Amino acid sequence: MPKPPPPVKKQVQPLLKSLQARFEQMDDGSGKLKNRWTEIAGEALAKLCEPVRIIKGRAHGAGALEIRVMGAYAPLVQHQSTTLIDRINLFLGAKTIDKLRIIQGPLTQAPKKPQYARPKPLSAQEELALQQSLSDVADEKLKKSLLQLGRSVLKRENMKSS
């Protein structure tokens, strides 16, 4: 008797995952929520939670939004749930969501760290003026420390004036 073929699920699973990632943006609203979550929830809440999926209500009723919350922040998110539901309904349309389903767990997307502007290096004239102002300092260790301090102060001043 020949061996039966493997289950279809194993063969199709990689294709389904790739399609889900590709078409996630065109779903019922949870993809839209994920893209604009920081604007909807606010920066403080967006760092603590993320939308997972929308669970449709019965007979065209309002549904529930499943939210994944980091660790012990679930009571904080639950406390602000009415405000959050109002903001979500403002984005998705009136009476789309009527309750939140909170799940504790790690977030899939790491919070984005703010990009800090790097200071420009000193120009040759500024560096020369700094070294000349410290030319009469005899102790080399002290001179090196003062040069480093002077460079950081001048860089900070250049950032403020830009």
C-alpha cells in the first residue's frame, strides 16, 4: 500500500505566512491600526501596547479589539480603555469597536528609539582657536581633558545655533 501524502497544511503554511504579511495592510482595519497606532493611542500608550486583531460582533454589531499589552501595564491600559475606544472609533468609524480584549505578552515590534541629531565636528578654525587658548597649560593630562571639554561645549553651541 502506498504511503499517504503529507498534510496540505505543512506544504501551504509558508505560502500563507508570506501572503498574510503582504496583504495585512488591506484587512478589516487592524492593519491600518498597526500603521497609525502611535497617532491613535498616543506615544505613551503605543510604547506599552499594540493592536492584534479586530473581532467582529454578531449581526453587524460593534466588535472588540484585541490588544497585546507589555507585562504588568494591563491595568493602566484598561483604565484608559474608554478614551482609547473613542480614539479608535474616530479613526475606523463610529461604533466599530465597543470593547477591548487585553492580552498580556511581549510586543512584536520594538518601540522606535528617537533619533538624536549628531553634532557636527568642529571646523579647523575652531579647533585651532581652542588649542591656542590652552597652549599655556603645562599638565598634559589636564590639557587633554580641557580640550575634550572645550570640543563638547563648542559642538553643543553649534547645535543650538543651527
